[in-house]
Amino acid sequence: MERKFAGILLLLVGAVLAFGTLGVVTVSVAYLWPLFMLVPGIMFHVTFFSNPKQSRSGLLVPGGVLIVYGLLFLFCNIFGWDSLENLWPVFLIGPSVGLFESYLFGSRQPGLLIPASILMVLALLFLGFNVLSGLLGGGLGVVLVLAGLWVLFGRGVGKSKSESFFKQK
């Protein structure tokens, strides 16, 4: 099965590259170099899923990384490399996806979830900050300063039990 898939994939990629060089396809060949990351990533997955009982779940880690990075680079090729300024946290998502796949389809070792979760949470936080700063522009700093002032000097409702405990002594 994996041999047929690899053959078909090579034929398709080769045809697109050949037709692009001949001018038949309008897609520039220069935009397709991320396929050299996507194809091996897909092949790692095909190799694993063609016979998952052989316990080769380690193939899913580089497979996940290569697929995520290949898609990121393909996106940047199409929409411009300046988008990487905000999408750099995707570099943390690649290993997270690979580790999570290895856990989910492989040995179910809980230790794999710890780094996968940490990387994903950090990536999503950084992506969120990038989106917020893009939406608010320079106003994000002002919003954070105002929120900090409100937390420090806010009156009334927001006081915690620990504050009232320490004030009583």
C-alpha cells in the first residue's frame, strides 16, 4: 500500500513540476519547495498507518513536524514571508503535534503529553498575543497598563480573602 501511495505521490509532484517548467501550469515551481517537507511527512504517516501494530509510533513525531512546517512554509510562499512575523509560534506547534500523535496512536505514554501540552499552550498564547497586538496595534500596552493599575488600585469588589486576613492582624 505505502509503495503505491509513494509512487502516485511522486508521479503527481513530478507532473506538477514538469508542467510548471513547461509553462502549462501557472503555479511557479519556486512556490512548491515545501513539498519536499510535506511529502516525507506524509510518507512517515503512511508508513505508520499501513501497519500500526509494528509499534513504529516514533515515525509520527518527525512526520507531524514536517507536515506542520511544510504547511507553514507553503502558506508563507503564497501569502508572503512577512506573515511569519506573526506566525513564528507555529514552530512550537510542529513538535507538539508530532508528540501528541505519537501518544494518541502509539504507546499512550503519559510523559509524551507533558511536552506536547506545554508547547501547544505556549504556541497558542504567543499566537493570541500576536493577534491581539495586531488588532489593537500599540494599544495592547496601554490596555495591559490599565489592567495592572485596576488590579493594584481597584476598590471594593475585587478584594480577596487573603487581603482582608492580613489587614486584620
